[in-house]
Amino acid sequence: MFKNRIFRAVVGGHFAIDVLNSSGAVLLAVLREPLGLSYAQIGAALTAYLLIGALSQPVFGWLSDRLAGRWMVLAGGGLAWVALFFALVAVAPTWALLLPVFMLAPLGSGLFHPIGTAASAAAVPQRAASATSTFFFFGQLGLAIGPFLAGALTGRFGAPGLLPLTLLALIPALMLLRARRDEAGLTPRRSRQAGAASAARAWTATSIALIASFVVLVAVRSSIQQVYMSFLPQLFQSRDWEPALFGLLSGAFMAAGAVGQLVSGNLADRHGMRIATVAPLLLGVPAGLLGLLAQPVWAAFAGCIAAGFLFGGQHSVLVVHAQRLLPVKQGFAAGLILGFTFATGAIGTALAGLLADVVGLETVMVWTTVLGVPAALLALTLPGRQAVAAAPAAATAD
């Protein structure tokens, strides 16, 4: 896969853009005292950032389908946009100037993600699930590394310490622009007859039921993962763990999910999407319960790492299935599924927070973990092993 110039470019771009995306919370924490920010202001800004990025993805996915042949230029522009506005955030002297540019930054992320997702699968069509899982692995790696890099730089140099990260992000942006020469023939166009047949199949009763099951599956799975990512630190802080320890636990959960992406993608290519999704969701339930309820530190780490690996691995598989299932073009399908995934994860997290105030956080997280069972039942509707017709690959060598 990495011999393919387009694949290398979108993977590098995904890593860079998610390094910056995950730096926002650290940067606002550094600026809280200098700018006199309240926790309510920071929370509202981060929530708006996530929603703008999520809800803009279907729109940009539709736009990318209209501008086929310009994917690499658009993706490179999206990455450069995020880098520019994060640079402006780093040097903004007041909250009134910082907030508008911070709210504009996620539009570049919303542009990049559906294009990068579709391009990674189209670049290596014979291994679409593996290619997409690798694409998301590098994004998750960026999410895990970004806060560490941002914390180290801003802790030493203040908010302007983020500027080196914005400059480094321009390297993969240039790689994306250079890869535009290989874009011809990247996205196979469906014929009118094939498109009409696909649309007709989409409205049969069986297909509607399959799509509905898939939608609920995505919402439940994304909520499980996001609730863990959001509330694991709070849960173990309430048990008097040191910040460094529960921070390490949270990072280990995310890193395990990144590895799970690679394994699930390869499993889906070899044995089908059904087994790559059903088995991990079922196994994730006992693993998650061990991590939440075990008293020894080592057992909590073992359970949470296993839960991260099992619950976090299906994201790329479900994205690939959405691109094949929905009767729309690749970019729009990627934008729809990514936007829906992030939005439903945010909603699930908000609901979990409201319930936690009533029944307790541990109880809510246990209930959330058990949702892996109905999610696995819904995943039985996913396809088994399917032969993928080989397609001409884009240029591979420099």
C-alpha cells in the first residue's frame, strides 16, 4: 500500500491534521489563565469545534464528488487551512479574536476527512478495508500524539509553541498537492445504469431494514467508544488515581483502538465484515467490564486496553461498508458516515453525562459497555467475505 503515492499522501495528511485537531484542548487549557477563560467557555468552544467538523463533512463529501479529479488539491487545501487557523489561534491576543479563527479551523478537517477516506480505499481497491483501517490508524495515532507534542511545546514556549506543528503540517499538504498527478482514474465512475440499479435496490424493504440496522449499529458503537474516551479519566480520578496514571490509561485505550483498526481491516479483507465486527463487539463486553470494575491497577489497564482494541477497531470497516451500501458516490458516502459517527458519539456522550449525574458514572459506563451485545446482533446484518474486483491502481513509484 505504501508504494502508492496517493495513499502515502492521504495517510500522512490524516496524521498531521489529527495532531492539530487534538491540540485544541491543550492549547485552550494553556490559554485559560492568560485570557481569563472559564471552563464553560472552553467546553462550549470544544463542543462547537467537534460539531462544525462533523456536520460539515457530508457537505464537503458531496462537493468532492462534484469536483472529481481535484481530490488531492482539495485535501491539501483542507490541511493547509487547519494549519493556518491554528497558527492564528496560537498568536491571538484576546478571546474575541481567538474564538472566530478557532471555529473556522475545523472546516478544513471537514473537507479533508471524506476525501482522504474515499481516496485511501480507491487507491488500493483490492484491499479497501485494510487501506481504510491504515488511514484511520494514522489519524488515531495523530490524536494520541498531538496532546503530548502540544503540551510539551506550549508548556515551554506558551501558545506560540504550537507554531512548529502548524509548519510541519505543510509537508504532507505539499505531498497531497504533488500526488494530484496520479489522480486520473483514481475514482471509477459508475455508469448511469449501475447508479439507477443501485438506487432501486436501496428502496426495497429488505435494503431499508439493512440500512436502518447499520445506522443504529454505527450510532451505538460510536457512542460506546466516545463514552470511554470521554469519561475514563473522570471515573478513575474519582477513585483517587494520580493524573499521570489515569492519563496513561486513557492514552493506552486510544492507542489500542488504533491497533484494532489495523487488525479489523485485515480481518475484514480476509474473512468478511461480519466476523470482523461481531466477534470484537461481543468480546469487548467482558473486557470492558473487567477494566471498569477490577480493583488492581494492572487489571484495570488490561481490561481497558483490551476494550480499546475491541471496541475501537470497527470504525474503518463500517466506513468501507457505508461507501458500498449507500446509493451515493464515494465522497458523499464517506462524509455522511463520518459526520454521523462523530455526531452520534457526541450525543451519546452527552446523554451518558446527564445519566451519570443521576445514577453514577460507573453505572452508566457499565450500561454503555453492555450495549456491545445488541450492537453485535445488529452487526450480523453485515456481509461476509466478498470478492473485490481488482481495479487499475494509481501510479505507485516516485
